[in-house]
Amino acid sequence: METWYYQVVSIDGDYANLKRTDVETQDVKLVARALLPPEIAEGSRLKYEWMQYEIME
């Protein structure tokens, strides 16, 4: 399974906009906050692996 890296660009209610940081792209991905760790904030860096998001230190 692949590993992807994201940064939280913005949080809007029950959704967060994520931008990939491991590839060059301007696209953002809208993700339900229920799928993300509860302690995320704008600027948080995330790792997506095995269908789960986890905060990177």
C-alpha cells in the first residue's frame, strides 16, 4: 500500500482541505473531519497509509 503526505490547508466545519506535500500539485482534497485525528489544526502535517490518517511530529 502506498503512503501519501498531506498538510491541512483549512478547516471548514465538519470538513478539512488537505494538500499533498509529497508531489507537486495545486489540488486540494476535501476530507470529512470524522476520518482525521481529532487534534488536527490548520498547518498540521498528516500521513495517509492503510486507509488511515495520522499526525506527523
